[in-house]
Amino acid sequence: MEIVGGVELFGAAFRDRKVIVTGHTGFKGAWLAYWLVRLGAKVAGVSLEDGRDGLLDSLGVRDSLHASYVGDVSKEGWIGGVIESEEPDFVFHLGAQALVGESYRQASQTFRTNVQGTVEVLEGIRLWAGRSSLVIITSDKCYRNDGSGQVFREGDRLGGSDPYSASKACAELVVESYRESFFTGAESKVRVSTGRAGNVIGGGDWGQERLVPDVMRGVRTGAGVVVRCPGNVRPWQHVFEPLSGYLWLGACMDRGEVDAGAFNFGPGEGSERTVMELIEEIRKGVVVRVEYPMRESYREARSLRLDVSKVEQVLGWRGVWGLERAVEETVGWYRESMRGGDMRAWSEEQLSRYERDAVGMGIRWAS
């Protein structure tokens, strides 16, 4: 169990509890599985591939998992069998095709994974009929974005002009449908919410066509990086920020303190930065050559801003690290990795720093 400064984090909600994490070999999923293990949870990971030699192994958490399942969550009935076997107290569904560029190349697969995969998780829970709290991770790109610079709130119109964004909007509608059809009323044993996080940075992300991994590959190889949309504005945040939100949301639902629904997790209005501003912050810690293409390879929203007043008011959640600290910690992780450091020990201390800072700030999940 994780006790920091005399505080048992997240109200001890996960100690000795069964938790399924889909997408546990991915960037956010691996960090979430790692954190849950530290909190004393019995974690069953579910991913399309086993992720050998990835972040899960860098964090040293693979052998601490209760179980690991390799399979396709969008396959009819498969994840339902996992749910029936594990009987989870919590499900955190992060398994997804998460890249905008890939969604243009593999549109059908993107919709199948992101939409049908969500259907299968919810259907598995419905058919099992046990007591559980579900946090379904969608995206801040689920909103219908006309490029006007609107600050998006949870009740705003959903949509998407690219396959990835549209698939996440569809997943939101799927969750709402299941919630209203099967998981409402005092007799329901299931609570389900969605988490819509802003752009996430942090150590251990080596995904293709993602800004920070591309920059760090440019640092490592000396080849530099091509930045396609330097003026785009995004709500950047360290990976620990939304993960703490997902965990606290799940804990609050489990205790009956929060009604299910949709929640934005981001740095707050006024904290957004352009791609170029983020890169310049990164370049304070590393040397990398930056180039810009003559034209964009595909369309992306110029501006994306989130209103996070709901999570502040309902959950008492807020960010711990500002952008400068988030970049400093992110760059530090990559530098240590590239010099061959002990990433298990380094990562443990980094998460401990975050937890101690949260306790010091008196944030609800850490007080």
C-alpha cells in the first residue's frame, strides 16, 4: 500500500482490490498499472500485444501483475471472458488506437478498436452483472471543434473531422447509451464514467508521430525532428496528472460519492501552449535540431482548450505540476534512459516526488 507523508493515497480505495487495465502495455496504461500495483491493487493487464522490452519492463512491474491477457478487446465476447474470470472491482479502459495519423491510414481499424472495443468492455460488465466501477478513457478530441478557440465543457457537442476524433466521440455515445440503458437507478451495481484528458507528456512514451517521442528520437539519433504544426495550441500536462484523476474518479464512484458522467482532465484555462512553445521548453534540457514541413500531412484542430471546473468542483482534483516542471521531469526521464540508468528506481522516485508534492498541496486524493 502507498502511504506518503502519513496519507494513504486515494483513500485506500485500491488496496487488495481487483483491477483490470486495458492497454496496460501502452504509455499511459503502463504507468497506471505501475501506480495501481504500488497502491496495493491486484492488477490484471489486457493488451493487444505483450509489450516486451517496453515501458512496462522499464518500470519493472510486469512480474507484479496479478494476471496478463493478450488479445483483441474488439473481438466479440473475448474481454467478457476476462471480466467474468477476474470479477473486477474496477476497470480502467485505455486500450485504443490513439494516433490521429494512423486513423487516416487505418480508419476502419480505428473505429473497430475504439468503438467496438468500448462496446465489448461495457457488454462484458453487463453480462457479468457484478459490482464494478468503470473509467473509460476517451479523449479531449471527442468535441466538435470548429477551430474558433472554444473552451470545451463536458456538455458541449461531440464530433470529429478525423477518424480518431470521431471514434472517440462515438465511444462517448456508446458509454452514455449503456449507462442510461443498463447502469442507472439505485439497484445498479455498475458506475461508469469517461475521462477526457488533454495532451499528455512524460517519460517512457516512444509512440510514433507523437511530439515528445519524436523530439527525443531526434535527440538520441542526432537526426533532429520535423514539427508539422508549430502554432497549434494544446492543453499539455504530465502523464501523472490525468492518471491521478482517473484513479480518484474511480475511487469516488466506488464509494458512491460521485455520480457517473464525463470529466475533463487538463491543466486549466490559460495554461495551454503552442507546439513551438513546448519545444522551446524541452530545448532548455536537450539539444535538438527542428525542421518544419512545407505543408501539413493531414488536418488537425488549430486550438484545443478544456474547461476543468467540473473536476475541480466535483472531485476536488487539480494539477500538481505546471508545464515547466512537467517538461523538466519528462526530459529528465529520457536523459536518464538514454544514458542507461536504472529506470525502475528513477521512475519510482519520480512518482514519489509527484505524490509528495500532491500531499504538500493538500489535493483531495492526497489528503
